Amino acid sequence: MDIRLIAHDLAASYGARTVFSGVSLEISQGEVLVVSGANGSGKSTFLRLLAGLQQATAGSVVYHYADRDWLPRDACPLIGWVAPDLALYRELTARENLRFFAEVRRLHLHDADIDDLLEQLGLGGRGDDRLSAYSSGMAQRLRYAYALIHRPPVLLLDEPTVTLDVRGAEVVDQVIARQRRDGIVVVATNDPRELRYADLLLELGR
Amino acid sequence: MQEPYKIEHRLAAIRPVGLRDLLAAAWAIFIKDLRSELRTRYALNALVLFAASAAVAVSLGVGFIGLRRSEEYLLIQSALLWIALLFAALNGLSRGFVYEEETRTMAALRLAAPPIAVYLGKLLFNLALLVLLGTVTSLLFIVLVRIEVGSPLAFTLVLSAGGFCLATATTILAAIIARASFKSALFAVLAFPLLVPPLIVAIQATALTLDTAGMALALPAIRTLMAYAVAMFVASLMLFRFVWEA
């Protein structure tokens, strides 16, 4: 099943301040869109609109997948979201967090599935630690586990390598490479090194 | 990188949500909240300490009025019990949603869980807290304020029905105020019109159960409370998605 994202004349405002407007684009299976721009240009807001976490001031976003159209507010099963302001439950362990999110997503995972995912993201052996004991880099890796657990066709990455070490950045490279094969990726960044992911480039705030 | 998970997971996530899925997700949210609560004591301490403080204050302040039982005396005892329950509930039951907002976990939950499951899970958690709160507060009032329960079964039913009203109303209100700036003030203002009517009924019904007249007299009030709670529950189910996604 291929996926397509179509945004038409999208605009976002906070009060009287328009962050961006008139954004139209189409992303097809296998493509990576990189959204760049200065701080405050609306990169994170753009991703939140795609995720259905915020409503656009104008315009529309539609995902076409499995022979139907999905509006962002209904498209949660299609979306994996990683962002600095994504927090998981600090009083729970990594395994408890992932098991919980798998259960509410109606996935039947075994401990081995969770262990595999943690291992792939460099968190092997730390699944039973509470998040309150995690470093910021480990928390970022766990955000990837949260985003990937349901194998979403759309991966939205806001500042994808923030707080990650070199090994962590390599894991992100691998995640994006695989997602490019399985669906679409939207990366919001102001790190020029991450422009290399781009098949399509959207520069906000110009 | 190897495949860390299976393609069936993607298919499972997009299939239509059935009633069994909703209930399973609600149960998962309830268990998650319970586990978090037992580790953080975020709401539990506030509820129990408030109930204990209220019972002790009432017992030291007006405990002596227990010397002479009258209709007014039973109403006063009943009102004091419900005031303690109400304020403890207002203090603790909004925290399910407020805690998600304060710890910034709301977005993760919104992206993963069906809205109705979130409401049901939070309601279940608030009901569990209220069962604990009602039990602790009643026992404290029986011991410290020396209330005498004429009909224990009717007393328990009135407390349960009143607690159901409190839980349904405070759960939807907590969802509404979670992202507001002045949470406590807004919660109190919104709670007033929703909680006063069932509270009046609950106070009068509880007073009846303290007397020996018991079940027969309290039954209409129990029915009224249950009808209110069910109406609030159904309205909340219909409204919650708009509140959650606002």
C-alpha cells in the first residue's frame, strides 16, 4: 500500500501573527521532505499540522492511503511523530511505555518484539529502567521507538538528531533510509547537515 | 538495520476500532494511570490528606453536636461529609488530565489512543480514586465525627451514586480545563453549576440513610443521582472528542 500526502494552501497563525501561509505540496511514497527555516519560522507548527495535533488557520492536509482519504485528526494510526516536545511517561520504564502505547494502538507485542526494537535503537538492556533515569539522548532514542512501534507509513521528525551522539545520528540515518522504502518522511530542521535527507525541500520564513 | 517489527502492526493499527478495542485501550489507560499514581502519589496523597484533615477539623470543631440527634443534626453531618468529599475530589480528580498536560505527555497519548478510550480510562481511574476516597472519608467520619449509619446498604448506595456523579462531571471538566492557564479557578467555576444539583440530592439522601428509615426513603434520591450520572456520562462521551482535539 502506497501513501501520498497532499497539503493545499496551508496556513498557520498564532493570534494576529501569521507564521506561514500558502503552503501547497505533495509527497509520494519513498520521498523525504525536509522543512528548513530559522527559529520561529513555523517548522514545528507545520509538523504539528501534519500530525493533527494543531488545526490549520487555512488550507487542508489529506493523506491518501489504503484506498481512502484520511484527515490528520483521523490519521493517528498512519503517523509516527518524534519531536523535542514529545514526552513519554517518566515514572514508567521504557518497556512499560512501549507496551502501553502498543496496547492503546491495538498491537499485540511480545516482550521479544519490544526488546528487538529497543536493541535496534541502541537501548538494549535498558528497557526496565524508568525514563526518569534516562539521559536526554536515550529519551530521544525512545521517542523513535514510540514513533516506530506501529510501523507507520508517515514519519514526522522534528529536529531528528537533537541530543543524539554520533551513534544515535547513525541510527536516525538508518531509520530514515528504511522509512524512505516503506513510506514518507518529513524532517523539520535548521541543521544544514540534515538537508542531505531531502528529496523535496520546503523553506519557511523567506 | 534489520526489521525490528512486523508489517502486521501497521495493518492492525489502521483497522476500524471496535467496542472491544475501545474497552481494551481504556483498560490499558486505567492500568497505566494506576501504575503511575502508585509510583508518584500525585493525586492519592492530596485526596487522602484532604479527607483526613477535613474529618479531623470537623471532629474537633463540631464533634460535640453528636450529643443530641435531630433531623437538622443528620443534615449537618451529611453536608459536612459531602463537603469533605467534594473538596477532596475537586482537589484530586482533575489531576488525571492536568498531569498529562503538565508532563507534556498529552500529545503522545493523543496520537496513540482513541479519544473515547482516553475518556473511559480516565473516568475509570477517577472512579477508583473516589471509591478509595469515599471509603476513607466515611470511615473517618464514623470514627471521628461519630456519625451513626442507620441503613448501611442505603448509605453505601447513596455514596456510590453520588460518587459516580462526581466522577463523571469532574472527568469531563478536567479535560476541559487541562490546557487553561487558570486551571483551579476555571475548574471551580465550571464545577459549580454541574455539581451543586446532585450534591443537594446526595446530602439529603445521605441524611435519610443516617436515620433508621433507610432504603425506602433514599431510593428515589438514588435513582435521581444515577439518572444524573448516566446523563452526564452520555453527554461526556459525545463531547469528549471535541474537547480532546480542540
